[in-house]
Amino acid sequence: MNDDYRPDPDRILDGIKKAEESTYRGHLRIFFGMCPGVGKTYAMLEAAQEQFRQRVDIVVGVVETHGRKETEGLLLGLEVLPRKKIKYKDSVLEEMDIDAILKRKPEIVLVDELAHTNAPGSRHQKRYQDVLELLDAGIHVYTTVNVQHIESRADLVQQITGVRVFERVPDSVVDQAQQIELVDISAQNLRKRLKEGKVYHGDRAAKAGENFFKETHLLALRELALRYTAEKVDQDLQDQMVVQRVSGPWNTQERLLVAIGYSPYSARLIRATRRMAYSLEAPWLALYVDTGEQLSADDQAMLNKNLALARELGAEVVAVRDANIVEAIHRISNERNVTQIIMGRPVGRWWDFIFRRGSLLDQLVQRASLVDIHIIRQEEQKNKKKFRWAPPALYAPGTSYWNAFWFVGGITFISELLNPYIGYRAVGFIFLLAILLMGFVSTLGPILFAASISVLVWNFLFIPPLFTFHITAAEDVMMCFAYLFVAMMGGFLTAKIRRRDRDLLQRDQYNRALLELVQDMSTAVTPTEVAYSAAKNLEKVLNGKIKILFSTQEGTLERRPYNSAKLDDKDLALALWSFDNRKKAGWKTETLTESRCLSVPLKGKNSLEGVMLFYPRVQNPLSLEQDNLIETVALQLGASLERLKLQSTLQDVKLLETSEKLHQALLNSVSHELRTPLTAIIGSASALRDAKLSAENRVREDLVDSVIQSSRRLDQVVENLLDMSRLNSGVLTPKKVWVDFVDFCSELTQRMKATVVGHHLQFQSSEEQCLLQIDEKLLEHAISNLILNAAKYSKADSNIILKLQHEGRKVILSVSDEGSGIPLEQLEKIFEPFHRVPGTAAGGVGLGLAIVKAFVEAHGGQVYAENRVDRSGAEFVIQLPYENPPAILTSEGR
């Protein structure tokens, strides 16, 4: 290892974070292949059997054997979890039961076909989302995927085979894999397997052999799979080299680097590097080293143009800040495992060999001894300039020069007072110290101005002969020149320090804006909040205005910004072009350059979420850091908008799943509850038509009673459904009147005794009178439902007790039965619509208690259930608010 090598601390931190995540997250192992039929599932099951023999807790979440006997044989001995059945339209679909896996919590779970799209009603839309949830739960996952399903390779596969792949897996998911195992097979052997019916059967195999499984297609897909696996392994190698501080490079794969700047000749280097990378089929980097040099508007524009060209040609653009270009190139080369560096031929100057140990090329050759360096010839300049001196930036407000003048005047006054005691030479040191101190509060221009006039004042007022600029002593001449040189050098150094501090402050400002943006986006729940946060944080640090347009559900661009700001036709046309072409355009770019704003597309991982427009208040080009800030905010904004869209989709899926369950429960329950009494009514009515049966009074009365009871049961079902419909629509509102609640409950008890024949219904009250303002019809319906529910779940000849109590500001009515009680886990659920306690006898649609809850809450009360403590049975308690009745009702009664 090279002791001089100092890796990037940010990359080390990223590596450490990955290592820490692997300690509590599950590990992902992917069996990767070029296409169906290569044996991924077989290889995964062989690995599973090996783990099973080592007594590892491993289960099968979902494995598709496609009827292959040799694959099915590898399932023997493995625990296969039942799949979840999801009813969709007229069919029942089976999907992996993620809840069962999380509850079982094995060490390893097998999840076949990572790119699979789940059935509607599943928790997640894609199976890879199920896998991510399992990994977050600490469960290791074995899975399979083909190269055509990788998002970044899907378009290339379509170009090769002509087949469009709809099921895709984001590259970020595959990047989380700790191990990718390539399952490889030659094209000839795979076509042989296809003919033998081991991939597809019958006509499907013949059609596949003529289309997707052509030998040329398979060879191209095989190369894609091999290259993708190599890239993943190479990336893992780079991460480990950074974390372990291995200096490298290791020539496991060619990787090129070209250093670029604001020179117009950088474009030639970029194109040359692109040609070399294409020939070597190797990745390449374009590196820009920011030395802190203040660039002019033209130089900044040229730099942005060069960087844009590198990105367009496929380079990975890396920008770093370092005062030493050679050290920066050497460090990035080691970190990124670069094997070849491309440079232009440097111009040799005599001062480079004196002060810098040779030209840039000489220094780089000495530092990067393990990297090949290619020199690209440059075109001859017709009007070549030997040297270009850039004057220092001396601009400052007029008040700064005025303050510097009076500062020197003050120092002169103090020096006049001290001169008789310390001498004129010591006075020179006072002036020098003042100039150095001035460097902490002023800029270069005023510092040089103060240094110039202070040396003149020192000469004129203090160095003999006085009041002349003539100097007689040679040492005084040397002191004047030394003083002026030191003062100016001090000014340059302090100005450089202040500029560096300003750069650090600006970088801190950018980082703080990004941090605030991430914090705001993490709490935002709507796209408007996310857009407002992005615009607010960007406008803080950039001198300009931000407008953001969202994409619609149909994949088009909205015509107005999120905050309804005005947008003229030219800006809208620019935004539409940027959206359609997924590229930056407008101000200071190569496309639609006359526009007054910059348009940046908002890209998510899988979709385009809109466009951000930046309106600068000044026409100076953006610096590299400002341009990177806009790009970073655009990426964050696109990812956040996509996240909100996915969350909305997930909520819709959950709502659909709940709706499907309720719909199915309603159909099952209502069909049963309607069919049972209708069957009894039809049967009794048919029997009454029989003259022999209807002639006997007892039989006729029994049949009539059956018709009446069935009709009442049917009426109760219809009434419950209508009440729930009115509640959901908000039409049903209580019409309250003052009622003696004791008499009301007593009369209701007497009427309900005929309905609950076979049970002993009793009413108990500690009050003789209790006036309440209620809706008699609604509360009668609610209490009746509780009494019927108690009779339904109690044995015959048991007691049902209706008890009324008045406690302070509330009235408590309880209905107790002597049944088997309610399971503890069901106490909170029994008031939900269409919910019935599992294992109970058939009957009812699960709406009675939901209606009770709604009617009681409409009166401002609450209802809850609990099990009795004195004996077996359940007790339902209604609590209603009590208000003092009007005096006229209290005196007269009712």
C-alpha cells in the first residue's frame, strides 16, 4: 500500500455505512442469467439445499418450477409457505404471502422471479418491493432475475431482440446485492434445451426459437449478462479498495480518465477519450479540478460547455476542489481504479522546471507510476501567446478605498506621537503591522492602495530628510522596498485566505440548503409542499426565481406551475422541449440559447416527474458548484415526487384491497342473509298452497309464523344496509327530542321480549326518571341490535339484562348476556363494518354493531364491548352525555 495515498473520506464513510447496514439488513443473493431457461431457479434451489443440509432455517416464499420435474425434485425437504389467494375479477390469483414470511421470520427465504408484477390488491405493485421489505426486516433473500429485466439494459435488449420488456427492476435494487451469481450456458446448449421442451412446450417453444431465442440474440444477451456481472464485481472491488485503503490501480478492467478545464482544446481531449473508451469498451471519467481561480464569464461558459459535452458523450463527470492539480488527478485515479490517463501536450515553461519540478506531465508521471498516460497532440495556434498575465481583481466599493485612506491617516497620527520615542524605522513596522491587520477586514484593492500611500507617507513625514521623497541612506531605501513588498504580499495572502473562506462559506451555504431541502422533503406529504420547499431553498442561495411544472397522470406536462405563477408561451415551449427530450435546455446551454430561463427535467428512477425553470436575475454564467446544486436539487425533487406518487399508488392498492375484501364479504353475507329468509318464505308459501296442509290449523299457523319471522329477518337485513348507506352518505342526522329514557328502555324491553323468545330479557334501572334529548328511532334501532346480538350468541333459556345508570354528566346503558364472550383480540374490531368474529355461526352481514356505533356517536356518545368478570358472557356499554333538562320538563314531567 502506498503511504502517500489518502482516499476520499466521503467514499470511506459510504463504505462504512454499507458495512453497518449489512449488519442489520438482510443479504440479497441474486442468481443472474441472460434469459429464461438457463437454470437460475435450479441453481438457486441447489444453493438452498446446501443451506438446508447445514441446518440453516430456510423457507420457500415463491418458486416457479414451470412443471420441470428436475426442478420440482429440489423442493423436497424444504418448507414451502402457502401462497396468498387474491380474487381478481372472475379468477383467483396466487401471490407470495409476505405477511406469512414476516411472521415466520426465517433466516433465508427463496423468492423467484424478482421482476414479477404482483396481482392487483397485493401490498406492493412489484415483487422487488416485497424483497426490499423482507431485507429491511433482516431476512436474507435468494432470488432470480434475467438481464432483460434490468432497467438500464431493457432498452438495449429491445433493440437487439425487438421484444419490449415491461417487467423491470431498478438498478438500485440490484446494487444492494451482496452476491451476484451468474448462471451461464452457451447459446447452442440453450437452444438444445429449448428443442427438448425444457424451457417452453409445444408451439410456444417453436415460436421462441424463431424469435427471441435466435442464436445471434442469445450471444448478444450472454455478452450483456457477462458485462453487467463484471461491472457489479468491479464496483464492489472499488468500494473495498477505498475502505481497505488499497492504492491500486489493479488492471482488472480498463478505466480511462481525462482531465478537462475551460480551455477550448479540452473538447478535443474529450472526444479522443470517448473514441479510446469505445474501442476498449471501457468506462471513462472526465475530471475537473477547481483550484479556486476566479473565472471570467467566457471561461466559465467554456467550462460548462466542456462538461456538457463530456456528459453527452457518456462520461462520468467528477469535479473536485484542490489547489494542486497533480495531487487531485493522482488521488481520483487511485480511488476510481483508473488505468489510463489522457492529457494534452503541455507547453513547457522555464519557471515550471524551477518552481514546480517540471511541467504538469512531468509531475504526473512521477506521481502516477502505475498508470499509463497518453499524450494527445494539439492543433497549432496561429497567434500563440507566450504568456497571459491576469491582473488581480482590485474592484471594491468606493467607500472601502475612502475608509482605507482615513485608516492610514489615523495610523500616521499615532506614529507622529510615538516617533520621538521609538524612531522613524520602528514607525515603519507600525505601518506594516497596520496593513497586515487591515487584511482581515478588507479586500485586495483597498489593501494595496493603503500599502502604497502608507509607504509614501512614511517616506515623506518620517524618513530624513523630512518632507521630501529623497532618501539618503541606502538601508532606508532597502527598508522602503522591503516594506512595500511585504505589505503587498501580505495583502495578496490575506486576500487569498479571505477568498478561500468565502468559498468555504458558500459551499457551507449550499450544503445547508441541501440539508434543509432533504429535511423538508422528508416531511412533505403533497407534491406542492415538495415543490415549494425546493424553490424556497434554491432561491436562498441562487440569484434567481424558480418555477416548477408537474407531469400529469397521462405522462404529459402541465401547462401551469404548481403555484399558478404566470408562464408565457416561449417558456412553456422550452419546458415542453426539455420534458420531451429529458435534457437541460435554455439559458446558457446549447439548445434554445435565446431563452431567458434554464429548464431542467425532474427525473425519478423510473419516470419523469416534471420540469424546473430557473430565471436568473443576472446574466453571468452559473459556476460549476451552482450548476451542480441545481442538478442535485432537480434529482432530489424528481425522486421525492416519484416517492409521493408511489405512496399514493400504494394507498390506492391498499384501498382497492380493502374494497375487494369488503365487496366480497358483502356479497357473501348479503347473498346468504337474503337467500335464507327468502327460501323459508317461498317454502312456507308453497306449503300453504297445499290444501291438505293448510286445512290443519296448527300447521297453517306454524307456516304463517315462519313467513312472518323470515320476513322480519329480511326486513332487518335491508334496514341495516339502508342505514349504513345513509350513514356513509351523511344524509342520516339525529332529530332529538326530550324523552324519559327510563320509560323508553322499559317499553323497548317489553316489545323485544316477543322477538327474543327463548331468552329471559330483563330491564334494571337505578333511576325512576332520566330525561335525555335523543332520536328515539335511531337509539331504538341501536339498542335493538344489541339485544338481538346478545340473543344470537347466547344459549337458549339464558338471561339478557338491560341495565340503566346515571353517573354525573353521563348516562350508562349496558346489555349483558350469558354467552361464551368475545376473544380479546376481537374487542376492538367487532364494531367495524362487515366484520364478524371468526368461528361464529353463520348469520348476519356484520353491520349491526357498526350501525350501533354510528348511531351512538351521532348522539355524542360512545359504545364499547368487554367480557363479564362475574361469569362467562359479553357486555356492551353505551355512554350518552347528560344535560340538565329545561325546568318546564322537570316540573311537569312528560
